[in-house]
Amino acid sequence: MNLYRSVTIYLLLILIALSGFSQGHHIEITLRNSPDSTIFLAYHYGDKQFVKDTIAVNRNGQVIISGEERLDGGVYLIVLSGMQYFELLVGEDQDFSVDVDVNDFLGSMKFKGSPENEAFLSYQKYLQRYNKKNTELFRLQSKLKNKPDSLQLVTGQIEQNNESLNSYLDTIHASFPGSFLSDLIRAMTPPQVPDFDLSLASNPDSVKMARTYLFLRDHYFDKVNFGNENLIRTPILHNKLYNYFNRVLIQRPDSIIPQVDRVIHMAEQNDRMFQYVIVFALNNFIESKIMGLDAVFVDVAEKYYLSGRAEWANSGYLEKLKERVQKIKPNLIGVRAADLKMETVSGEWVSLHEVEADFTVLYFWEPNCGFCKESTPRLYSLYEKYKDRGLAVFAVDTQDNRQDWENYLNEHGYDWINAWDPDRQTYFRFFFDVYSTPTLYLLDKDKTIIAKRVDVEALENMLDRLINQKATIY
């Protein structure tokens, strides 16, 4: 009985040990012709790469990457000296080996114990041949524009090459259903725009362009499995999000905001995906250089962070985000500008909202600012060009030195509306987010913001178009 119990306990311990090992990772790498004594294990995270570990290479060129816990799934990099590297898929297979010659990664690489990596390697080699063949065919196609029969033949070969690729991909998906490999390759595959029937269109080029846009808007992520968080640790997901929001969509808030919500909704099936997409959207649009897209940032911040849905954000970050939103929201494109009631240089008081003009330039500047000394004369030339055609300038000195202000105006004779608020009673810095000078806004007749933070050259182009357009209408 005691012997039986001892054997049972011994077997149980073995099973526990084996079970624990199976939950970890063990990757053996043999590097041939490598002078390195250490390598880096790194991984992708969005558009960045991070080093996870530094690992010794023994005298036989062998590297052991192991641990009791499983690695987060994704595309990992084995980085050698001279920034040479090759990639490994880490998904379900986390106990495998790879043999590679550093002089020919793709041609020499051999895996054992990882069917996913073997298939991914075969895919990379196939894609290399596919791209080479298509490049040659496209080059040939460009030379045959005046030879329709030959052109048709080459076009058919391109279509056949594409069909072969699709067939090859279908084989991979069928062989590895529901796998990281399958999801990765599907995400890498660009959406295929259908051939639209344009036979009844009076302007087929415009119709095709519009239908292509709508198709890509609605179907760009059809092949992305937002339930597989391993895609975060590849460059693929980031690139698709970046291209979609910055290149595919029309760059207007009303075109982008509904699609941000739609993509976030698709990512809700996985907590890490949900977090990644929201963080991407917030950072992407707070950094946007396109005028007006800060409205997308405000929408994401309010809808997902300040509403309490971003559980990963700490209170300090949320407080700073709230302050930033409060500064941007009053001066979004399409919002009526806050009224400014300020003292003029002659001691009178003037209200921004009471300025009667078709267009008003709200100009924040200071007499001793180097950039202002360059832009102010150019703005005055533009003012003189259009002051009789409905343009006014409301110039606000942001400083509190009256003597400098008066001296500068007396010297240059700028006769537009000159105002200031040395005691900051109008909170102009808050309402117009004035953190540097010069800062320039363009307002319409109702004092709605139609442009902001533009230079004088861009402003002139806008006014040329707007004022001349208005004259044409009337």
C-alpha cells in the first residue's frame, strides 16, 4: 500500500512537472557562421520594437530561450550584430527549434516542432517569388500600351499570378484554421476592390472612385480578427489602422469619427485589442497636422477616457487629458468663437462679436516676438488687399507692456483693431489655446471658426478662394 502510494505520488509529481513545462516556452536556435556571443530577443508592439531579453550564444552557436511562463503571442525578432535579424512566429507552438545560417536567413532556415513557423517560412518564400514575377509583368505591361494583343496576354498572366497567390493563401487557412498564422496572413492581405458595373454611369471615373472609397471604408478590416490580440505584437495591425484613418478615409471629422467608433466596437471582443485601438486613435489624432482633426481627439477622449471606459488610465493621466480637452474644445473648427471684450490702444472697448465683417482674422501676437515681426507685415499687406471686400483683423497683444505695444504700433501704423487684455480677464489663452505667438484664427461673419493656426500664406490662399467665391455668388 505504501509502495502504491509512493508510486502514485511520484507519477503525480511527474505529471505536474510536465504540465508546468508545457505551459512555458523552450526555443532552441542554432546560428551557423555567426561571430556573436550574445543575441537580443525582441518583439514588435505596433510600429515599435522592444528588447525582451539578452541571451548568450554558446561556442557551438546555440541559443536557448526558455522560461516557465508562455511568451505573449506575436512576431519576435532574433537580433544579431550589425542589426541583422530574422523573425519567428510565437503562437501555440512555443517548444521548437530553428537552424539558420546568418549569411542567408530565408534560404537556410529550418524549423522542427513548429508547423506554423514552417508554413510561414514557405509563405515568405512564395511571396518573394510572387512579387518578383509581378514586378516583371508590370514592367512589361507598361511597355505594351500600344500593343493590345500582347498587353491582354500579360494582363492575363498577372491575373493568373494573383489567382495562384489566393489559392496558396486558401491552402494555408485550410491547414491552420483559427491559428495565429492564418489570422496574420489574412490581416496582411489587402482588401480586393470588386469590379463595379459602370456601364450606365455618365461619369464612370468619378463613380468608380466614389464606389471604391465606400467599399474600402466599409470593408478595409474584413480580414482582421480583432479577437486575436497576438496581432498587436506585429507591425500589421498598426499599419492597417494608420493607413485606414490617415489615407483611406476622407480627412474630415464627420467622416472619421463614425469609423473610429465602428473599429473600436469591432475590437471590444478582446480587452487588449480594445485598449490598443483606443490608445492608437487618441494618439493619432492629437498628433495630427491636419487642421480640424483635433475634433476626433476630443471625441475619443470624451467618449472613451473621460467617460470611464478606459480602465487602464490612471487618475493623473485622466486629469491632464481633461485639461487638454477643455483647452481644445472651445476652439474647434465649426464652433462659434468666444467673445473677447478688450481695451483698444485708444482706450476704448471693443467686442469681437460686434465686429461687422464677412471674415475676421483673430491675430494673437506680441511686439518683441521674432516670428511676429515676420508675419505681422505680411498679414497687414493681406489686410490692405481685402479690407474693402469684407475683411477685418482683430489683433490681440498677448503681453502687458503698454509702452512696447504703443511704440510698435506708432512705428508701423497698423490701423486694424488693436486690443489687449493685460489682466487676462477674458481668458483668451484658455479659449483660444494660445501657448505661442503668432497664433491666427479665421472667423466667418457669425464668428464661427473656419480655420486656425495657419500661416499668412495659407490664410491668403483661403481668403482668395472664399472672398472671390462670395463675389461670384453675389
